[in-house]
Amino acid sequence: MYLSYFYPSALVFPVMIVVLIALCFTDGALSQIRYSVPEEAEHGTLVGNIAEDLGLDLTKLASRRFQVVPSSRTPYLEVNLENGVLFVNEKIDREQICKQSASCQLNMEVFLENPLELFRVEIEVVDINDNPPSFPETDITVEISESATPGTRFPLESAFDPDVGSNALRTYDITTNNYFYLDVQTQTDGNKFAELVLEKPLDREQQAAHRYVLTAVDGGQPPRTGTALLVVKVLDSNDNVPVFEQPVYTVSLSENVPVGTLVIQLNATDLDEGLNGEIVYSFSNHISSRVKELFGIDPRTGRIEVRGEVDFEESSLYQIFVQAKDLGPNAVPAHCKVLVKVADLNDNAPEITFSTVTESVSEKAAPGTVIALLSVTDRDAEENGQIHVEILGDVPFKLKSSFRNYFTIVTDGLLNREQADSYSVTVVARDKGTPSLASSKSIRVHVSDENDNAPTFTQPVYDVYVTENNVPGAYIHAVTALDPDIGQNALITYSILECDIQGMSVKTYVSINEETGYLYALRSFDYEQLKDFSFMVRAKDSGAPELSSNATVKVIIVDQNDNAPLVLAPLGKNGTAQEPLPRSAEPGYLVTRVVAMDADDGENARLSYSIQRGNDNGMFRMDWRTGELRTARRVSSKRDPHQQYDLVIEVRDHGQPPLSSSASILVMLVDSMAEGRGVGDKVGTSKAKDGALDLTLILIIALGSVSFIFLLVMIVLAVRCQKDKKLNIYTCLTSDCCLACSSCCSRQGRSRKKKLSKADIMLVQSTVNVSGPGTAQVPVEESGSFGSHHQNQNYCYQTKHQRTELSYLVERPRRVNSSAFQEADLVSSKDSGHGDSEQGDSDHDATNRGHSSGADLFSNCTEECKALGHSDRCWMPSFVPSDGRQGLDYRSNLHVPGMDSVPDTERGRGFASSFRVDIPETA
């Protein structure tokens, strides 16, 4: 396609021809467009509109970043990037840019992005006839022997015209005369030179010198000329001239040969003798100055040698004109031509030029994304100039050929910044010469980060051990999450996921530093209340979108020895427990068992028992593991004259540091167990009276409140029993047929529905004999494993429902880790816990009621048995002591199947013996 542009200027070439060549490729459009512009054009002269000529959308030039490749910029031309207009920026002097080259061309590359399109713009600088031919000198002198024959030729110095083509030197002209004419010759490179041809013999005697005007004319329109004065001097004759072996010599010379290398050895002969036969060699006058720089000739030998650097890339052929002249008078020179053909060597490595480079590429970039555009050239010829291009190393990039010697670097797969955040891409270009030459260039491509990695905790579960009684706000642990991303994508924020611990938010227990992941305790932990708890922490990055992960933190409270042992049994008034010791006790007799508990755990709760004070004569020994206090020897009246031992028992745990508590036990020497109980009653009564005076008003109000509530409960039970009309509740409440008569009333409804069997009967031991009129005697066989004495004892039979309650009462002292036993003992604030009752005690009241009705042991149960249809409940005698004294603690009157048997000698301490009761089937 040809486009014509007209210029409103006075330049020689008003018309420029634009040639547009479009080439399409798979990975983007790549086109070539050609313009021509005359030299000497003024600034602002329009060359063409690249965008319009290529059919581009002018409105999208800015958005697609239309620009010129920096390496191809020229100061002579400029492109308006907004509208695509190409114009002259600086006056162009073709002769200065391209010298004598037949073709003068400026190249420029422009490209657009999104998608990438490359365009090659070639601007041909058209020569104008702005230079006239000129001679090296204004006066040219030629010496000719008068003996020269017509037809002899004399080369003249050539004129030089820097213009080329039709504007170059076209011909020579000389002033019209009778002796000479000009023969204009054309060299192989197209240059013109003139030879002066003798047309008529000269006669020095007639005219010694001839003057003519020599004119050089170029081919411009209009033509321009240059002149010089030609002076021909007529010399005396030397009738023989030197002769070369051949008029033209052809030699081959490799480029880059060292200085001094022989090119050719010329030889000319002259038949004359003496000075007329001695030959001198020299270059002809019309030889170019560049040839004189590269080559030199020895005037005596005719040896032509290399003087400069011969480069094939500069010129592949050189013409050397040589003349041989003798030293005689009126010497006539002989001429020859030496053609030097320069052989190419692989002396130029390929050149790599990057036109555009993308500094960074996203790790999410699709395969085939363009990273860089480059071109590769080699100044050598043929195989020496054939190039192979590749990328070194194992990198996720590859080369794609775009146009001629242009290549693009594109991604060859998915990128991962976490594996490599940048790549050094090295492009190697290697020619096919011998030896092969190569060059390389590297670019650094950075991979930009995307938020494609969630934070990851260093471990899925963190076990955090915190010692109890910690300081609120104390640092307890640190959780750490790692994110292989960078920047905001790796900025991690920590938080605690909401959950409840013992009904309260976890954020009232612990907090977390959202930046560091440090965990802090917000409260002081108590191992006895909370042993461990778990919660979730979350690590979240700041990318878009945000990514997160969770981990579990398990806080384990480590026990601290912060609780001293608590003595549960035996308990006594004012901190002193009383225990009887028969004088007839054998060594190993169990006096009592100290029961203690420690709210701590592990070694902090492992207890040791020891006698701290009061065992000076070694009467007792203490089992440090079980807390059993036993006699170490027999009681001797001589060694043991006193009636009591005041022992202090120390209970110590194994914590660090250890904590301890002490219990005071007053051991009374008695002649028999009955006496021991009596003494205990008296002492207890006395102590109770003294202790009663120390009761505070608060304790009185508390007892009154408890009594009032108990009375209300009794009234409610009485009303419910009266509605049933099947059992006289008054009789049940006053008969004392069982230890817990209220249970009879509360369960009478169920008693009617289910008939009791022998399996439902439980034996409750009484510590006194029941005798008297109306008293039922039950034959009993004692199976206790300790002791050999027997007593007639009374029993009350309980149902399984009652047995459950009683079993709990017996088991209660054995639960060292529970405070239930202590709470049960505090139901009656006046009870000593050892069966020592006095006036005002609940045990004392129950005993008195039982004693008053002791004469009618089963009288009150008769009506009940009738009402129940002779139920097994009628086997329950009243719990009444026969001697009118208060019995031992009710816990000593209970037996629960499955409990360990306790020796009979320990009845005074509240431990029950096991019995077997034979009941006739007819019963």
C-alpha cells in the first residue's frame, strides 16, 4: 500500500512514499511500515501518521501505552504518542549519517501493550543535491614527456561528491583543446574518474606548459559542478616506461590480520638503464584515503602490507591503484590495480538488546504471560551470523520467536513466590561460526505475592501448664503461626474463639495479644475448683481475601500445696476428742483412727500421721499411712499411774513446702468399756455445760431456725399421713419403733404397695442390753473378728430404703476428699461426734424418748403391724438403752453390707460390728 504526503515547503522532494507491510503472528500483531523523508527537512516536517497508517484506534493509544522502544530512539525524528504523528525533530544531514552509503535508513520500533504489538518503522532518508563535486586541490599538475605518443593516458585526481545516486558525480569535462581529451571511467563501486588522453604529440620547445579548466559535473537537477586548474608540464623524453606483469591483481585477505601482514609483492620492469630503469612504487593519486589508512606500499620493493585493522563488516572488498615510475627524466608511470577480497572471520559475538522488561509478575499469572521483548543481531555473515538463542537454567520461562530476530520471554508454567520470590533469567545467544561465539544477558524478574497461604500454627494442640494461685495478668504461654506469604498477606492477627468455661466466657479467663500471640491469665486459677480447660485460638492474615486457621490450647492447672490437711475424725468439743482405753487392752489395741483429708492433689495430698506430743513413755504407736492409733504395750499400773493421755497428732502432707495440721486426743484409761462410756458421758456433760456458756447469739438463732424448719416438716408429714387414714401417724411418731421413725411415715404408702421381705431387713446394733418386761429378746450370733466378749444387744431392722441413708452415714467418714461428713456433724452443734451427749443434744433427746418407752419395746409397733398387715417393719425394736445412759454415736450402731468388719473392741469409737441374724420363716 502506498501513501503520498505533500509538504508545503521548498524542498527538492515534495512527495514521500510510504510503504506499509503488515505481518501477523500468533502471539500478537507485529507489523512493519516504511516512510521516506528528504534530508535537510525543517523541524516539524510531517513524515507520516503511524497510528492511522497501521489502522490503530487513536482513542486507545494512551490506555495501551503507545511508546517508542528506548533503544531505537533517534534525535532526528520524534513521535507524538497521543496521535501517532511522526515528524522531523532535527535537520537531517544524510552525508553525515550515512556517508557514501547508497542507502540511508533510520529505524525505529514502537509498541503497544494489552496485548503486546510491536511495529518496526523504517524511514529512508532521501538524498538531495545539496553538495557540488569538489577536487582535493584547486591546482592539478601533470608532467608529460614530450616523447609521449598519442593515446598515452594520464590519470587525473578524482573529484569528490558526498551526494549519492543520481546526485553523485556523473562526468568530467575539460576546456576544449587540440592536444588532450578526457576519458571518463567507472570503477566497480560506481565511482567515476577521468584519464587525460594525449591526442597529439607535444613539443616542449613550442609550449612548455598547457593550462585547462577541469570540471566535475554531478547528476542532480539542476546539476552542480566543481572545477580545478589543470596544468600540463611538458618534459624531456625518457622513452621506456615500467611495465607490470598484469594490469589487475586479485588477492584474498582474512580480516583482523595483524599489522605488517603481506598483501602482495608487486614487480614492474623498465628496459632503461641507470636512473631511467630504477623504479619507484606508489599509490595512485585517485586512491581513497581509507585505503591509504589500511594499506601501505614500499616504494623500492613494491611490497604492499597491512597498516590498519581490516574489518569484513566495514568492507568486503578494497581496490588499490598502484603506479610504477622510473627515476629518469621525463619518466612515464605505469599503473595496475590490486583487488583485495576480505574473508570473514567469526570475530563478532551476537548482541542481545532488551526492548522492554516487566519488573514483576504475579504468582497467579497464567502460562504464556509476556515478561520481556528482546532482539539478537550478529554482524558476521553466513554461518558466522546465524544465531541460536536459549534461556539458561531450570526457570519457569521460555523463549518465543516473534519477528525476524525478535524474541519474547513468556512464563512456562505456574509461579509460586513461596518457592522462589525472584528469578534471574539469562538469555544466551550463540552463533554457528568456528569457533562459536556466544553472549548472554540477564534480567531479574520478581514474583509478586498473592494471598494463597493461610497461617499455620506450629502445632495443632498446645498444652499449657499453669501453676495455681498465679498472678492475674501473668504471661502463661505463646502461640505462634507462620505464613509463607509476605507483606499484608503475612501480617497475622491472633484471637480467641468464644466459648464458655463453667458458664462464663473464656475471655474472662485468658486473653491474647493479637500481634504476638502471647497468652495471659486474667484470673488466679484454683486447682481445687478448675483442673483444666480448653479453648480455640485463631490466626488470621490481612490479605484479600483473609485466610485463617485454628489451634487448640489446653490449659492444665498444676496443683500447688496451698491447702493444709483437714482432720475429719475423731472430732471433739473445743478441738479435743476423747477416746476410752481399757486397762486390759492388749498391745495393738486400736484406740482410734485419725481421718484427715487434703484438698490438694498428688504428693500434695499424700498424708503422713505421727504423734507429736504426749507419748513420752511410748504407750502408743501411730501408723503413719492409715492414721490408726494403737497401743504399743500393755497398760501397767506402775508405768501408767495417770488416768489419761493428752496426745497431739500431727498430719503432714508431702508437698513442697509441706503443710501440717494437728489434732488433740484425750485417751482415758478405764477399767471396762462400760465405765469408759460412762466417764465419757460425765465428762461430755460437764464440757457441754461449760461449752454452752460460750455459744454466741448467732448460733442460738441458727439452731432456732433449724428447729423451726424441722417442726414445719413434721407438721407437713403429719398432715399427709393423716390424709391416708391407714396409719396412725401419732403412734408412729411417739413409739420410736425405729431409729428414723419419720422414714416410716414417709414411706408408708410404698409399704402398702410392696410387701417387705427378709432381704429388705437390715440390722442396726445397739450398744446396751434391753431387758425388762415386754422386751423381745432376739438370739444373735456375733461374727466380729476382733475380741471375744459377748453382750446381749438390741437391734432395729431397717428396710433397704433406710439402709441406703444409713450406708451414706457410715461411708461419710471414709470420704476424705468430701466435706459431707463435716457438714453432717454440724447438724447438731452440741454433738461431740463421739456419742457424748448431754442435756440439749439431739442425741440426748432421742435417747430419753427411747428410754421412756423402753418398757413397751414393741407396744407401739403393734398397731403399725396391724395397719401394715404384719409387715417386716414390726421386727424393729425401739432403739433404747437399758441403763438409761446415752449410747454411743449413731454411726457406731450402723452396719452396711460390704463395709469392712471392725473389731468389737472398737465399739466405743463408733465402728460397727457385723452380725448374722437367724429369723424363723414363720416370723
